[in-house]
Amino acid sequence: MTCHEFEALLSSLPDAQAEAQLRTHAEQCPHCAAILAEHTALLQALSSLDDEVEMPEAFSRGWREAIRAGENAPRKAKPAWIPWTAAAAAAVFLFGGTALMRMAQPAAQSVSEAGQTGYTVSESMTRSYGLPDTLAAEPESRSAAGAASDGSTLNSAVVLRTASISLDSSRYEEDVAQILSLLEQAGGWAEYQSTTGEAIADNPEAGRYARMTLRVPVAALDDFVEQISAIGVLTAREESAEDISDSYYDVQGRLEMYQAQRDRLEELLAQAQSMTDVIEIESRLSEVQYSIESLQGSLNSWDSRAQNAT
């Protein structure tokens, strides 16, 4: 199995037999092993989004009432989306006599639209948790103020970008040096480098294979990709862009909800009059803090991949 076949199989929702083939190849290829590990970690992060602490029934009931009340409210226009990525990456592979290179490319110009629902705290939740009326009404007021100021909500589309470029090279040493020089000029860095094989006696430029994973700022990405493509003879070029906006903003919304709940619990803890209340509030506070750290970790991971794609 080649590295290209590995990546194609990985993206095709492999069955158990295919997963075994992927693992076998990954054991022999450090780069593909890193890709498989990152892919597995992402799937685990996505599958665990709903494995959060169970909220008290009164708290859940309050949100359900808010959602039901919102179903009868006039529908707002969906917010527009604007494409966004802060930086991207390039992966480069070089062979003795042949250069194989993988890089990040900009996402397609078309982006999907998605709406965001605004929720307010219901009266039942206010009663259950002792939230003052001003706190309960704050999310709706803040939303209304934002709509009045700019008339619409713009959210960035979070896109993970990758590209693959294969090159044949008859000047192995010079081409490797040129790639690294272009990388430095672009303000990027090498995340991974690997060289295999040996130079052939009667043809020193043949017999070697190099692989590099490079990180490149998005502002310099287009020019960098074109410059790299001109090295040697271009034999293959693949591009992809994964829009994770829905998952990203869903996690972000949950994070904000837990942060607000944490702040209120801290207020209640400061007002607690008995040791029983202190213990109960601290127990709930630790659960909420754990959820906050877990969700923030997911966002940080996605931010890193969006800003420095592989």
C-alpha cells in the first residue's frame, strides 16, 4: 500500500478489514502513523462531545421550555458566513531522483451557511438556580443589541485544508535546499522530515526519498504552493478542504453555557451558609469545570489545525 492509497482508504470510512490494512501500513510508515493517530484522536474528540456531565433535571427542563418557546417566535434570517483560515501547512516528500511533495491549498470559495439559535433562560431555570431576572434576560438583550448595531451576524467558516504534490527530481540535494529556502521565505517551518534510501553509485541523485510536513502562513500559501510545484517535474497534485464550522460552533456554544453556569456557581459558593451547601456546590462546580476544560481542549485543537493545516 502506498501513502496515497493509505490516505484515500482512510477518508472512505474503512471497515474492520481496511482498518487492519491501515494499521499495518502505519507500522511501516512514520508519517502515515502520525496521520492515523491524528485522525483517530479527532474521531474520539467528536464522539465524546455528547459525553458530558448530566445536568440536573430542573436545569434541562428550563432549556427545553426556552427551546419550545422559541419555536413559535419569528424566524431570523440565517447569518452569513465568511471563509476564514489563519494559516495553512504544506507537506513535502522528496525521492532520490524523484520528489514527492504534499502541501496545503486554500479552500474552495463556496462556503456553507448555518444558523445559530439564541436561547434565553426560562423562568423555571431561574427559580431552580436562583438566577436573578437581569441575568436570565441578559442573553436576549445582548443578542438584540448586536443585531441593532450591525444588522446581521457574521461567523467565520472554520476550514481544515490539505494538499498533496508529487514531483520527480533529478537534483535531489539542490531541490531539498530550495524547498527549505522557500519555506523560510514564506515564514513557515518544518514539522516533520524523513529521508530514506541511499544514493546509487553511478547516479548519486537517484535512490533517495525525502518527506517533509511543512507549516505555511495562509497569506503566503498560494505563492508557496506554486513555487514548490515548479521544482522538478510535477507528477501529481491533490487538494482538500474540510469545513468543521457546525461542530466548532456547537462546541463553542456549549462552552459558553458551561462558563456562565460556572460563574453563577461561584457566586452561590461565596454566599453558601452551610457546609452541606458548600460541598454540594463545589461538587457541581468541579463537574462543570471538567466539561469546560474538555470543550476548550477541542476548540484549541481545531484552532491549531485550522491555522496550521497539515
